[in-house]
Amino acid sequence: MFITFEGTEGCGKSTLIRNLSTRLQTLGVPHLVTREPGGTRTAEEIRKIILNEEMDPLTELFLYEAARAEHFKTTIAPALKQGNWVLCDRFTDSTLAYQGYARGIQLPMIRTLNRIASQRRSPDLTFFLDLPVEIGLSRASDPNRFEREGVEFQKKVRKGFLEIAKKEKKRFRVIRVTDLDPEQVCEKVMRALRKHL
Ligand code: TMP
């Protein structure tokens, strides 16, 4: 199982992945927790550049895809091959939502680059944690470049994710997290996973 987690800023992905990992460990499910951009030494270095330096949107896109190519080939693909589940904090849908829907880069080009970087492997399931962007942004204590873009940008990102979810109903699960505590979110995801299996 290759499972990805998406959302706008401050939606609670990291907490969910931590809780889920604990549950899987208890159940004896071998798994790898990783993230994008990042997950390898090289990709984590690229992450620092993307999140801290100003740059042209196209440069940004290529850096995300470069980090992904490295991460997928050296970490995700081998883990899947060895029979592990992979829980990845953000993946190709983030690039469509942020660089495509929000920054305005053509979606077909991003789809092509996504396919190349991920060796045509789509996630089996993608959870989108949906939270009003104002609430999410108010949680950011040390905002990164994308959080500093503000509410309107984040709204475009959210709309992008929801459009992808509408087009990819089989893969996407939208979880409205506004009134849920972290345990309830984790329970919903576990239920969805059991149903999927
Ligand atoms: P994180 O805060 O969830 O770790 O993600 C890092 C930032 O990178 C977040 O603001 C979303 C952004 N991002 C993109 O813009 N495009 C991408 O392809 C990915 C993976 C992340």
C-alpha cells in the first residue's frame, strides 16, 4: 500500500501520520513514514532551498520534481518492493494543487513531470484533510514561504485539491477535520483503510 496525505497548511497531517504509524506498529504492519519534499538527504537539502529562498515558479516546480525523483527512486520504490506500506506526507497532488492550481503553471506539464518523477506509480489511497484555510494558517508559528503567501493563495490550493478529489474519487478520501480531534481523524482513516483492504 502506498498512501499519501495531503492538505493545506496546518491541517494536521503530521500528527495523523504519527498516530497512524503507532497503530500500524501495534498491528505489526511493516511501514515507512516519509515526506515530500524530503525523505532523503539530497531531497531534504532541496527542501531547505525551496522553503527558504525566493525563486521563479518554474524553478520551484523543477526542484519539487527533482526532490521527488530522488526520493521515489531511492526510498519509496525500494520500500514498496520489500513489502512495506509507505505513508508519505504530501506527494504529486501537492504539486498540482500548489504549483498548478495556485501558482498557475499548466496542469498537463505538471502531470507529465509528476509521472516521470514517480515512475508512473500513483498512490493507492490519498487522504485529503480538509480544514478552513484561515484556521490552518493561524496555527503556523514559524511560517514558511507558502504559508506567507496568505489566505487567497491557500484557498486556491484547497480548491485545487478538491477538484482533483472530484476527478479521482476512487483514490481520494476527503476528511473534514474541523470538528475532529486527532484520535477521531486517525479512527476515520483506519476505517477507510480497512474498507479499502
Ligand atoms: P509541509 O509544510 O507539509 O511539510 O510542506 C512543505 C511545503 O511545500 C508546503 O507549504 C506545501 C509545499 N509543496 C508544494 O508547493 N509542492 C509540492 O509538490 C510539495 C510536495 C509541497
